[in-house]
Amino acid sequence: MEAAPNAALIDDLIKRRIDELLPQKLEEALARREETRTPSMSIIATKGTLDWAYPPFILASTAAALGWKVDMFFTFYGLQLLKKDITDLKISPLGNPGMPMKMPFGPDWFKGINWNIPNVVQAAIPGFESVATTLMRQTIKNNGVADISDLRSLTLEAGANLIGCQMTVDLFGFQHEDFIPEVKEYCGAASFLGIAKDSDVSLFI
């Protein structure tokens, strides 16, 4: 007559088998969850000039088009980008040594010149900011880059969520009616930090 299996030995074998399978199953479950999870990005937009309007909308529209959940928080001068009319955004090369002043017209040799104009000259010439803005708009057009109004529309169509900073609205004396109706939410920094904390990517622009 065969001896009955040792219960303790069987329990030990079962435990060891479970210990072998559990990490593998856990890894597989985590991998499946990672594959089906929607990436998220939060952007804080603080600038209201023509050149600084492009980075947040380019990044947001691209991420949203890829299926990411995107939340954009517009605070201080960034609120300018939520106004109904943003065709008057300007650019100032004053104090911006990284900005190349190249001409968007003329022969190639002329367009290739980098006009390093000293700040003292820029500040002394009336209307220099308007000239710089005109040149930048022409450069954007020449290179087939979308107008900022169109880029904002694309960002909204892709599903990005635009949020206004209520503290800044109050500080600068704005009304919600001053901004595009697609802005459904106005909140403070504490509320947005909760969104940013749970985002995979958080950017300050």
C-alpha cells in the first residue's frame, strides 16, 4: 500500500508554484494596463506674445491628436491666448538675444543675414515692435505654418481642455465673456496642481 502524500510537502510545492507564477502574472497584468492606459499631459501657459503662443498649442494639439488627455492652464499673460480675437498678438525682439532677425523677403543672400540689432537701437526706433511682428508673421506665412488662431482651433478640435486661471482673471479685471466660449472651466492654482500631479507629462511654458 502506497504511503499517503505528505500534506506539508504538497502545501510547500503549491506555495512555490504560486510564488513562481504570481510575479509573471502581475507583470502581464501591468503590461496590459499600460498598453490600454491613456497618456496625459498638462501645460501651464504663461506668455501672451506671438512667438510664445506657438509652443503650448503645438505640443497640445500634437499630444491630443495622438490620443492623449491634454489640459492647458492659462495664467497671467497666457490669458491673452484665450481671448476671442488673438490676431493682434505681437512679438518683441527687445531683450531676446535668441531671436534671429532675418528678413522673410529678398534674395537668398539677403535673407541669410542675421540682423543683430543692439537693444539700445531697438528701444530708440519708434514702431520697431510692429516691424518685428510683421516680419515674424511673414516668416510664418512663407513657411506654411498655421496661423495661431487656426492652431488654437485645431487644438480644441483634437480634444484639449482649455482652463483659465480665475485669480488672473480677477487680477487683470477680465470677464469670462472676454474669452472664447470653449473655455468651460476657470480655477485656481491649487485645483490645477491636482490635475498636473496625475499627468504623465507636465510642462511650464
